Amino acid sequence: MHDPEAQISRRMAIKGTAAAGVGLVGGGAFANGLLDNTAIPPEALMISNDEWFAQRAWSVSANKVLGATTAVTSLAKRIYRPKSAEEIAEIVKSLPAATPIACVCGGHESSNAAMVASGEAVILDLIGFKSIEFHQSGGTPDDESLVTVGSGVVFRELVEAVKLHGGALPVGTGPGVGVAGYVTNGGLSSYFSRRLGLLGQRVVKMTVVTPAGEIRVLTPKDELFTAMLGAGSSLAIVVDLTLRLADASVVKFAEQRVFGFETREQAVHYSHEAMRFMREHVIPNESVSLDFVGKSVVGEAPLDEAQLSIVEIRSLGGAAQKGARIPTGNCHHAFFVDLITLYDAKAKSTAERKAIVDGTDRIVDQARAIKGLGVDFSGTHSQPDDVGRTGVAAEIFGSAEMAATVRRLKKQVDPENRLRFHPFAKFIA
């Protein structure tokens, strides 16, 4: 199934992903046979790895295209597309106990650790789990409103359904981002986390399949439940998540504005003024580093060479810090500056690709040298193959104690490290 000479550009990948979308299923019992029973594992997909990768990949980690070729595809020996928790369990139990398993959920996997996988691994493509079901916590109109989301749902689908239901959630801004992957990395929202906290803090229940093939329904009483909300797909396979809905009235307004600048100097000046406004009116403390965000991040990021890059300033504030302690460093921060460098590798030489990565690394190193400013890799854009650059477990999971708990649970539920294709698996295996 693997063709090592395949040439996959980012544009082709985005086009393929859009073409492969699956419609929304709202209300009622789970769709796609989620409650069906079967004792026979489904057959592996009959399309090539290259074709599947072109349909499902959103972008490719820079470290995978620093060589002389842009030939990036899935290395997995088999790819399955199960339709129920029972089918996932049967696949897992049918494999040798040490076989690596990679899970691909809704989409937008930035590092491609699961999509690329390895030659010994099998991939579980969970795109078919598209259920969105609204219900009340106690079955009466006065109880808490909940929504149960299948692991193949992306934010475009969830937001449309929640809007029609009159609810609100601290969701991500990317319409193609997979909800399950986002939540199991904590769930940092650009706009709504100051008011509603992290999306991971609103989870009340989840259905998972363990690396041993056991179907489990987890609640906050389960130690594994909390660990899943920051180290998720390295501990168990997510089938669905149940989230507490806020009422739509909680969100008074929200918008995203895009400004164009003729010169980088204009962008640096604007970002400096935006950060000054945040310090004076939003986050009144000295931890907001005006000069670093403006002069270093905006001023030195390789934006000319990586023209699809994003510099995004996010404020978190009280709601995330007051919420449940989940294993993500995001809980401890008042504001965030995201630097995401994206480019079409096919149009860049090896030297140009390396220059972009080196330029981004320099900014990270500068940030680490600034007192009171942390470098946090607990979000979803961390690269698992950035050797020596992704911090330590205590920073990623919020504390040394939380990191120790996640490590202990990893040894309990996945002693063979089958679920190793996750940005943080190397910190807990």
C-alpha cells in the first residue's frame, strides 16, 4: 500500500480533505452503527496509503520535509475505518499485543504523527463517528444541557449544531479541527476560554477503547478520565465525548478581524499597540511582554518565507485558571501568543525549509530567556519529532505531580506503548 515516491503537496491535501467530508448527524441515537454488535473485525481499507493520506492530511510537519524530497505519505501496513466502539475493540483484540496503533479522528493533525505512523502500525481512521446528540443531565428541561460528540466530528459541524440548539462552547477557530483531538490536548479557545474555560474542562463523560480492547465509559470519578484531557490519544482510543453546554446568552459577541499591512514595520507597531491595550484593559499585569511579541515574534518570524504562517494573540484569564485542573500547561497562563509557521514545502528548497525551522527555533529560544514568559508545548501544534525542543513533562502537563500521574496511568493501560503516535507520548512512555 505504501509508495515511497508519492509527492503530496499541502494544497492537494487540503483539497482532498475537503472532498472527503461527511455530513452531520444530529439528535437521536448514535449513527454509523455505534451501538451495533459485531464479533468480526472490519476489513482494512482497499485504497492505497497515498490516496488515503491525500484525502485526510491537512499539513505535514516541517521535520518530515527537511530532506531532499517532499515524499510524505502514510507508512502504516493497514488502515481501518471502523463504525462502532465494538468494531474498534475487535480490531484491537485481533492484532498481536505489541502492534502499534495510530488513531486519526476529525482532521487537522498538524504533526502527522498518527497519519504517517510506521511500517509496523495499523491506523484507525475514525472519520465515520459523526454523531452529535443533545440531552439533559437528568432527563428534565431544568437539568444541565449536554452534548455528546463522536470522535470524527470537526468544529464546523459541532458549531452549526450547537448554534441551532441555542448553546455555546469554547471551541477552536479552525472549522476543520477535530473536536476529539482538540479536547484531549486540553482545548484552548482563542475567544471563549476567558469566559468558559478550556473545552477539556467541560467534559463530563467519555467513551474509550483501551489498548487491550476494553470498552470503558469514563467519568470524573475515574483517574484515567482526567489524564485523557491532556494526554488523550496516547492513553486510549476516544469514541465519544460528552460536554456541558453553556447557554448562547453567555456569549455577548465574538469576532475575528484580519488586518493587512504593507510592511513588516507596520505589523510590529500594530502588534505592540494591541499588546499594550491588553495589558491596560484585559490582563493588568507585567507578565505581558510587549517588546517580545512585537519585535521578536512579529518582527522576526519567517512570515515572508512561510506565507501561510499565523501569529495569534489569545487571552485566557480567570475561567481557565478557576476550572478543573487537567493535564495541560494551558490552565496556568493568562495569555498566549501562538506562532505557527506553515508553508508549501514543494515550493521550497532544502536550505529554505531549514531556514524557516531555524528562524522559528530562534524565537522559541529567545522566549525561554525572558523572565516571567513561559514556552508551553501543551497545545495541539507541538511536533513530536522536534528533538530537544518540546520542553519537559512537568511544563506540558501543568505540574510534576500531574506528569507523574499520567506516566503511571500510561504504564497501567498501555504497557506495550501501542498508542505511541501522539506529540507527548515520548514524555510518558
